[in-house]
Amino acid sequence: MVDYTLVKIKKIMNNLIEALKHDLSVVVSVIMLVVGLIIGTVTSRVNVGNRLSKLEEHAQDEDKHWTTEKKYTVFMPRVEVENRFLNMERILERIEKKLDK
């Protein structure tokens, strides 16, 4: 029984090989297509991976993207600065009045 199954498998393989010999151009073109698709997919994945890693590095670069707390410490709103100057002027005027007395 085992020998009969092996003989059937060999016949099927031989028939497949004979069919492939006659359609060799189809086989070659299918192989080239598959290889081309694999290369294209791998290349695009590598490019996407590289671009993603560059984007992550750029997003984490604190020289270009400051945290909100750092922005608040570096940039004070103009209204707040104006109010501080007005308060300092008032205090100086009070001091001058006291010194004049």
C-alpha cells in the first residue's frame, strides 16, 4: 500500500515537472513577479521604518520642541511684563514721595 502511494506521488510530481517544462516562461515570470513583490514590500517597510524613527527622534528633540513649562519660564506674556513694570513704577513713586517728605 505504501509503495502504491509513493508511486502515485512520483507520477504526480513527474506530470507536474513535465507541465512546468512546457510552460517555463510562465513559471519564470511568476517567480520574477513574486521576487519583485517581496523586494518592493521589504524596501517600502524599511523606508517607512526609517522615516518613522527619524520622526520620533525629531519629536523628542527638546531643542526644537520645548515642554509647556519651559515655554512659560522663557516666554512671559507681554501683559504680565507690562503689569510688573507699572507696579515697579508705582513703588518707585511711593519711595520718591517718602524721600521728599
